[in-house]
Amino acid sequence: MHSAEHLLNQTMVRLYDCGRCFSAHIERKKSKCDYRFDHELTADEIHRIQSSVNHVIKSDLLVSETFVLKKEAQGVYDMHKLPEDVDGRVRIVHMGNYDACPCIGEHVSSTGEIGAFRITTTSFKGGALRIRFKLS
Ligand SMILES: [Zn+2]
């Protein structure tokens, strides 16, 4: 689920340049991510996002990690989810060449392990888009 969040975030950045989710609630059965956004998604848009994520999953990209100095990572990666007290080196999690993001969490070893990604519902309110999704 958390690895799927990485792919959804990168897909939203690529399609909408909206930044990674500012809030996420990741559970085993269903998860949700919230984005700063300007409209409710149409059915076509939902389909496009879902297809893009599933395409990356099916490509079975290798997940790897590298470490960079925090001062080198700033300005290159989205750092807002890292704890303030992270000092020295920052762990960057790579999903093939598709996504690279500082993260301290646990991930699949390749994207093919994620399974089929499905957006269940979306809602838009007050400049925030919520995407709910499941895996199967
Ligand atoms: Zn992660």
C-alpha cells in the first residue's frame, strides 16, 4: 500500500504538477491520499491516473535506495514529509526511473509485487482532492 502511494504521488506530479500528497492515510485494505488541487476529477481522469499507476506496477520496476547528504537533497526532492531532525544523510527510495523520494518507510522490492491498483472514489473540497484506493 505504501509503495502504491509512492507511485500515485509521482503519477499526480507528472499529470498535474500538483505536488505529492500533503496528507495520507495508509491502511492494509484501503488508503487515501489528499492533494492540493483545483477541480474534481472526471471519470476519464480517474481512469488515466489508475492506468498510469497500473502500467508502472506491471513494468515491475526494481525498488532501490540511495543515500545523499541532506543539503544535496534539498531542492531536488520533496522533503516535506521527512522529520525535521533528520540530519546528515537522507535515504532516497527509487522505483526504477519512475519515482525517487526521501522516505524512511518499508517498500516492496519491485513494483510488480504491489498488485492491481484501483481508485475507489474521489472527492474535491476546499482546494483538496482526496483519492481513495485499494489493491487486489
Ligand atoms: Zn516510502
